[in-house]
Amino acid sequence: MKNKRKRLQIISEILKSNVVSSQDDLLSLLAKQDCEVTQATLSRDLKQLKVAKTPLANGTYKYILPPVNQPVVEGGTSNFFSGGTILSVEFSGQLAVIKTKPGYASAIAWDIDNEAKYEVLGTIAGDDTILLIPREGISRQKIMEILNLTFKDDK
């Protein structure tokens, strides 16, 4: 399918109404809606939609959309705090520890690494925690601005 916006909408609708545990399952569901895509394209679409995998009680996984699904716009800035996927940010020295909802840390860290190439040396992400390492001379306030928050020094 050539129309990306329509394809992203179809993927979102499928994920909202089905338990999808793999890209193969999703490719099959897309094909049933006359939406033929390659696995590579689907992978990029899932990344753009910020889809995460979350464990289910039976030990399998399910793809989930973020609470507020706003695809990244090329050249635009993301708001990491919309929808409450980032729960808290705390600093130890210059290092920032970011707590997220389960399953979201990797996607958020990827966005931070790609949007703050100068300010952030790198991130390390687990399931629900990100360690953000700023470059020398970058203030806590600047990191918070990058994360789209107003800086408050509560300490």
C-alpha cells in the first residue's frame, strides 16, 4: 500500500481491536484488508507509531499503541510526556534516570537519541527505565527542555 497515512491508520485500528503478538500475525491481518506491505516497512511503521510489546498473563506478548498515538512527524519534535508514557525524571549528578510505563523505554530512548544528537551522548534503556547521559556542559534544565518539561529544582 502506497498511502502511508492510511496504512498507519489501518495498523492502529488492527492493534486496537485484536491481540497481535508478532509481525507475521500483523502482516496477515493487513493482507486481509488489502494492505500488502513488506516486513521491513511494517517494522518502520511500528517504530513510527511507537508500538510496544507488552507481556500477557499467559506468557505471550501483545503489541500495544501508546496512550496518545501521535506518529513522529519528520522534522518535528515529539512530546515525550503526552499520554503519560514518561512517569518521572530524576537526576544523580548530571545523569538522568527516566521512568516510563512498561514496554516504552526502548522507543522513547530511541527518540531521545535521534532528536537530541548534540545534547545527549547516549541512552541505555530497559523495559521501563532509561539512563540518559548528557554531554559535558549540558544542564539539567536543558535536558528537561529536551524532554518537553518545564524544569523545577525540587531539591
